Amino acid sequence: MRALLAFVILILSLVLPSMAADPLTDEALYDQVRIKIARDREVGGGKIEVKVTNGVVELTGTVKQDKLKERAEKLARKVKGVKSVENKLRVAPV
């Protein structure tokens, strides 16, 4: 009986974590990254385009300063579920 109980506990400990960790879809990550960037006082949402493929975020477009380019990348990285960020933003002072 103890062996059966130990077996059941072992199986549950292997199966349950994978069920609970439901990865976010690319669409959900896109929405969360866009919202995070748009709500930021420094970066805003302006001329930044976001694309998400398999959890990898690609940022394109233009920003006014290098620090805004870095901040946009940092904001995207903070979104839970983002695997990596490809920052292709260009700096073009207006």
C-alpha cells in the first residue's frame, strides 16, 4: 500500500507542475508588452512596433534617445513569459 501511495505521489509531482505552468500565447505576450511600453512615462508607445514569435519579442521603429531604446527593451524583458528580446529600435532625434 505504501509503495502505491509513493508511486501516486511521484506521478503527481511530475505531472502537476507542467499543467500549472501554462505558457502564454504570442498574442497575449504581444498585448502585455504593448501595454507595458504604452503605459511607461518615458517611452510611451509612439513609433515602437512589437512582434512576438514563440515567446521572442522583436522591437522595431524609432525612439528619440538611446536610453529610451534600452528602456523599451527592459520593459519587454520584464513581461512574464518573454523568452528573449531582439531590440531593432533605431535612435532618430526629432
